[in-house]
Amino acid sequence: MKKITAVLAAVLTSVMLVGCGSSGHKEEAYIRDNGGAYTSSKDANFAYDEGMMFESPSNASYSDSYEGKTAYSREASTGTSSDVTDTTVISESETGTTRKVIKTANLKVETLEFDNFINGLKADIDVYGGYIERSNVSGNNIYSTTTRSAQFTIRIPQDKIDGFLGCIGNYGTVTSTNYNEDDVTLQYVDVESRIRTLQTEQKTLLGLLEKAEYINDVIELEARLSQVNYDIESYTSRLRTYDNQITYSSVTVNVVEVTRITPTVKEPVKEQTLGERIAVEFKEYMNDLWEGIQDFIVWIITHIVGLIIWAIIIIVAIILIRRSLKKKKAEKAAAAAEAAVKQAAYAEHLAKINNTNETDMGNKE
């Protein structure tokens, strides 16, 4: 068991040396300059964080070459370290791989003809061999009072993205464009290097597992082998994600249906005179006022039936209330008149009785 443990420790040590390389390069990263080459800088930390990528350990250097060609660390193969004071430029031919670039674009578009824009956009997507990854269209129902809008996340082959972006302006007015190129060559090569290192360790562990005689050795080897397999699958998944992002560029298009296109400045802005500013502001005010009047007229026409119904209900209610008030008033007047008649009859009756009594008293006398 001690022999197996010692062998396993030696294997892990050798693998770590191969994967990590020289300790003197633990702060070294490579930065691409404007000419497309890669410059070594000891002060850079290239750890790539995109919500899914790994964080490079502090002692990481690139001893493995891409596809068996030139290594990134010149001293990693010997395991020695030295202070790097010069600046090393590494071109694409020296790295042994083409640049790995993730291209993304975000556009905001206004259009007077929403349906034509959507149809034209989808046709261009098919022409350029892309596909719609996500889409969201709003305001497209009879209950909506606002103009329509849509957002599309489109995937286009990287070598065709420039042509596709040029076609979007054929169907609408592009008011904003945001274009980005993210060079992930170093991260891509590092993932490949880690996969090869883990695969080497995997083969070694499998060989040791076949020769293991004690149950404790088997358990220890299988535990490490399980972790290695998991790491290989994880890095392979990240590599596939990189390949997808590199092969198909992501284009986000936000389109809004408008009644008036926002003016785009194609010439240097000139200072306006007071009269020009007043004319522009007055024109904008009149346009807004006219749009407000149109919206009010449209609202009145579309709601005229409901307004008529409510007007009839209100008029009928007013008539009924007035009739009820008049009826109550008439009843009160009739009741008052009847009471007055009864009171007068009673008074007359009393008067007759008094007269009769006075006559009887006179006769007796």
C-alpha cells in the first residue's frame, strides 16, 4: 500500500509540474496588441470570468503547446524559473493556432413598417445561414394602445456577420450600434492544455488502478479518477461553448415601430442660430400637438359606442330621478291639501255645533 501511495504521489507531482510549468511565470499573461500579436506582461492576470469560465490558479503557466507546436512558456519544459525583464511578442504563427474571437453586436432600429422589417430580417437571416435564438414581440394585439416593438437574439456565422449587419439598415433606420470583438485565444488554448493534462493523468490512474492490490488503494485511486473525469467533462463543455460562441456570432436587434423616424446625423453638427432653433422647436411642438389631436380623435371614434351607451344610461337615470322627485313632491302636496280639507271640515262641524247650542239656549230663555 505504501508503494502504491508513493507511486501515486509521484504521478500527481509530475502531472502538476507538466500542467503548471515554471513558478517564475505565475504572474505572466499574454496581451494582444493592436497589430494582432501577443505581448507577455508579468503584471497582468488573464483569469477569464464570463459567468462560466474557470479562474486561473496563481501558479498557472502555459507549458503545453497547441496541437503539439510551440509552447507559451519558454522555460516550462525544464521547470526552471528566471526573472523575465524583456517583452516577448508572440504572433499567430508562433502559437500554432488561429485567433479565437467572439464577436457580438447590439443594434437599435426604428421603422415605419414593422411587418416589412420583420419579414426582411428573417429573410436575411436565412440568406446568411443564421438562426433566431430568442425573440420577443410586444404590442401585437387589439388591446394594446402603444406601437409595436420586438427584440431578436440572432446567431450568424462569424465570417458573414459584417454583411448581415449591413443589410439591417435596408428595412429600418439604425439609431444605435454596439459592436464588440473578444479575443479568447489564450483562454481557449489554456482549456485545451488542461484537458490534455487531465487525460494524461486519467490514463496513469487507470494503469495504477489495474495494478492496485489493496482495497484502500482502489478507493483512493477511484476517488481521484472520478474527480479527473468530472474536470475533463467540465472543461470539454466549456470548450464546446467557446466553439459555439466563436463559430456563430451573436447579434441582438431591438426594433421599435414609430410614426416619425428620429433624424440621424450624417454630417458634422453645425451651430444653429436662434431663428433655426426656434423653427426646429416650433416644428417639433406642432408635430407633437398634431399627433396628440390625432390620438384624441382616434380615441373618441374607437370609444364612441361606449360613450353613447353611457350617455343614454346617464340620461335615463336623470329622467327617472326627476320623475321620482316630482312624484314624491306631488304626493306631499296632495297629502297637505287633504289634511287642509279635513281640518276645514272639522272646523265647520265645530262651528255648526256651536251655532246649534246657542240656538237651543235662546229658545229656553
